Amino acid sequence: MTLISAPQELVGVVGLEIHAQIHSNTKLFSGSRVGFQAPPNSLVSFFDASLPGTLPVLNRRCVEAAVMTGLALNCTINRKSLFDRKHYFYADLPAGYQITQQRLPIAVDGTLTYSHLGGRKRNEVVTKSVRIKQIQLEQDSGKSLHNDYRNQTLIDLNRAGVGLMELVMEPDMSCGEEAAAAVREMQLILQALGTCQGNMAEGQLRVDANVSIHRPGDHWGIRTEVKNINSARNLARAIDYEIQRQMFVLESGGTVQNETRSFDGKTGHTIPMRDKEGLQDYRFMPEPNLPPLMVYEACSTAPPGVAPSQVVVLEEVRERLPELPSVRRQRLVETYGILPEHSFTLVNEDGLMDYFEAVVRETKAGPRKVIGWVMNELQGLLHQQNLSVSQSPISPQALAQILNLQENGQISSSIAKQVFQELWKTPGKTAQQIVKEQDLGMVNDSTEIYRICQKVVDSHPDQVQAIRSGNKKVLNKLMGLVQKETKGRADPVLVRAILEQKTS
Amino acid sequence: MYVVVNYTRRLQTLAFNLGPSRYQGVTRASITSQDRKSKQNLSCFRWTHLITLVHQYSTRISNSKPCQVPVDLVDKLERLALVDFRNQEGLACLEKAIRFADQLHVVDTDGVDPMDSVLEERALYLREDAVAEGDCAEELLQLSKNTVEEYFVAPPGNIPLPKREERAAMFKHAEF
């Protein structure tokens, strides 16, 4: 990983605030449905619209989601947590305050361990960790659509009141790449837990970055908050731009302002946001309508005579924790004997692990051979054409067939790659068909190969001489010539053996 | 009442660093008939009434200097809470409220956890995650004067509160 630093050793300091929309049927404090792209204001109850006389009623599923996430991130779960009101005026916040957990949140002091591929060739797994300061439950606000033409804002309250988990991280990161990797890992964990679907483009996972720069050892510099980031890739771009911008400001003799900036995806720049009026005073006060939230360690410590639906028990939630990404990566390495960096990529790319395991099931080729094909051939074409794994024209079964043909000795390894490319373009056909149609079957007739090798040897006496005097690499050139003659259909092992014999 | 007491208490800790207070004899506020119409001062009237009641019971409360709320703090409060202290009477009311809250200092709370609400020992009810409300867009939109195609309409961004001098001019001919 390269640290972004100027000659005077200024380094970036990055902290993230992640808002994860809880994957639940209903909202945090009301029974209206949680949905995306529904008709405006159709998923709004009287409480969400903040009509007088309505009261918040806490959703049990949201509590369990927060507890599960806290446990997965090694947090301490507070047995007692409190709700507060955070006051500010904005049209998409009908009540004029947001119910959050500022004083005593549900979980504190966790760790997120993440990795990214670093090193010169980007194939070493570099593992880092960032401390989670706290996880708190809070309400989401509605959505405002700005109509500059008519000088008005249109308010849709469908999202108002949806449960959010705010994950606050300590500023343990130093550049955009680390932040993007941390967010990617958080996405995978939340998706594995089922507590958040983690789709940044749909706003299910929102990330704000706090960026400052300083010299190591000095106290922290002034920080700016960067908002309006809608993907992990843009997060990295925004942070890196902001670090560079702040360095430029300092080097020009200026001072960094404590402000909120918005990221512009098109230009890659951050721009100051004008609507923020100086330092906000949110006038936090305890939410008077909600007593403290209690969770219990085990069924035995829960108060007696209380219905199970009214009690959240940590023991039970812990038992229901599914396999986390880090555990999954380890399992893949142990089960299939693949390298950690391959396992990292398999888990990181949506659907790639399932694809890989499906191919391994259907083919007699070993997992190490399969991983090579998946990483190089498959990923190569997917990236080139900007496709996701689910959009691959070649199914796992089709790839397994190609590998089986190779294993059976019906085609050579170079032909197999050719068949793969062909199959990509014409997915309707099978591998067998392509091999038959283009006559790509392995030439096994040893007399034929012998004859071709002889021909090549006879027509290149200089090369033969070079090999005999010790330069073994020239043999590869002769092999290439033989393969050209046979259009790649000769068994390379056999060809090499014959050539070696002839040039000894 | 609880909200205001709590808030004025916070205001107090924000703006001042008062130790144990000593109170003057609290005099009944002189309320003019015009002020009585103002909602703000009406509740003020109730408080000051209570203050005199409390005064009769607490002989320990002795003299203190009257607290002055700095003008920029008043401005900030007005901006944040969108309340209007309007005139000197309003500010005097605020100062009296702070002095009233000062009585909390008299109680010895060493080793006692603060209480948020008298209901805080109750169990928090947990609702099942099943859809039971919503789907009443028409009803809700009827409540708004201004709607556009099932959206509520708001001005673009927060309109900044006019400065104090401009506000005074604005409300000169107002009802209150």
C-alpha cells in the first residue's frame, strides 16, 4: 500500500461514519413498511409524519440486528442503552428532532478487520484493523428532491423513520484504498448477517468520511467531512482528492477550514456544501417516551415471567451468527488448498465463490487448476467487458466441461483456452461442438508429431546447435514452431520429449 | 415543564459556572395586561407564582446575584429553537426560570444517578416486525396546504432567521 504523502511527510487521517439501513419489514418506531421506490408518501404512518399524539414503539427486529452486528464486530453490548433526541430543523425531518442513541449506545468498542491486495504486484493480502467506537440505533430522515426551477423542495417521507445503525469508526485509516477496503468488508459482513443489504447505490449503506492531514507524531489537523459518496470506489477517490487538496492548501500557506464538502462523482472533486450553518448545536435531550433498552446475557438472567418476545437475549443471538467472510476465506483455503489472495478475491467478488465451487464439483480437474481458470480466463473477460459473475455467458457447468476435455486428453491446454474464448462468443454451443466443428481435437498420432518435429529440427540447424551447446531456452522456440504447425493441437508434453531427444 | 426545566438547566451549565446559589427574595413579576396575552409570558407567570410558593418552603435559599443571559446566547437560542423572547420581559422571564432551576443545586446528589423520567424503570415494549400501518398518502397530503403530485412542498433549504433588528421591524405591527 502506498501512503499518500508529500515530501514533508504529511499523512492523511481518515475516519468513517457509516449509516446502514436495517433490513427489516417495518420501520424503527412504527409499523409502516420499509421499501424502496414506492409511490411517494405511501409508506408513511401518522407517527412518521410526526402528527401530534403519536408515540414511538420500538421494533424488536432492529434491536436484534444491532446486537448481531455488534457481536460480529467484537463489540461490547451495553446491557442498558438509552434513546435521545437530536434537534435540528429541516423539511425532511418532520418532528424537528431525530431519535438516536447519543449518550449510551447499544454497542461500543469493537474492531473491524479488513484486508486488501497490496504489494508491488497487488497480490499480497495485507490485513489491517480499525476500531469501532460505537454502534447506535437511530431514525432515518425523509427524502428531499430539489426543484431549482420552481424554487421548491419536494418531500417524500417514505424513508422517514426507517431504522439505521450508525457505525462510528476511529480515525485509524490513512488513505482512500484502506477506507474502501474497510467499507467493502463491512458490506460483506452486514450482508452475511442479513442485517443490512449493503447496496450503496440504493442508499442502504451511506458513508461519510472525516479527512484531515498531519505529520506523524503531531496532533491532528483540522478535519473536513465529505458527503455524497455512493460507492466504495468513489469513497477512495473522494478521500484521496481531499487529502491532496488539504496538502495543497497547507503547502500554499493556507489553513484547512472545518467544513462539510460534497463529492462530485463527475469531476472527482469535493465542493463546499453551502447549506450548513456553522457549528450545529443539536441540544441533545433524553427521549422522554422511551425507557432504557435492556438486553440480557442469557435466558436465566432475563426477568422472570416475561414473554420471550419481549426479551432480547445475547446468547440466542450469538448462536444464530452465520459464517462471517473472514471465516469463509479461511475455510476456502483449507478445503481447496488455494492461496489466501485467491480466497480473498473469491469472497470479495459477488457470486465468484459459488461459481468456483460449482466448477470444482463438476470437474475432475483439481481446485488449484480451477482457480487458475477462474482468476485468469474468467475474471479477465468479465473485467474487460465490465460484466458481473452472474452475467457470465459461460456457466460453471460449461467451464467444467472444457476442463474435463482437457483432463481426458482430448484437447491440449492451449486449445482449451481457445475453446473458452469461442464459447464466450457463442454460448449456445457446447465445448464438444466447438472442438468438433473446428477440428481442435488433440493430435495423438505420434508418427505425425514425430514427422513435424523432425521437419522443424531439420529446418533450424542453428537453433539445434545452440541447444546442444547449452542454451536450453531455445527449445521453447522450436516448440512454438511445432505448435504452429499443428495449430496448437499437439500434446505439449509429447512434443517437448521428442524435441529434447532429437536435440540431445 | 420537565422539558423546559431540563433545558434551562443545560442552558445554565452552558452559560454559567454557578456554584451553590444564593437567592434573593423573589418578588412577584409585574405582569402587564399586554404581556398576559403572550403565551410565553403566560407560562412565565405560572412559574413565578410557583417560585413564590417554593420560596415560602425553602428558607435555606438565600441571596444570589441575578443572572444575565448574554445577548449572543439569546440570539443563538432563538435560532436553534425558533422561539422568540421578543422583549425585555421575555428575557427577564428566562432569567427567572434559570434561577428557579438553580434550586436543584440545593439538593445533595452525590452518588445518585440522574433520573431521565419517572417511567424509566418500566420495561420497554418490543414490537413485532409486521406491517400494520401506512398506505394513507391521501389522508396525510390533505393536511398540507401545498402539495405537488403526492409530495409535500417545502422551501428550498432552511430560510435563515432574519437578524434581531430586522425581526423587530417585522413584528412591530403583529398581533402580539
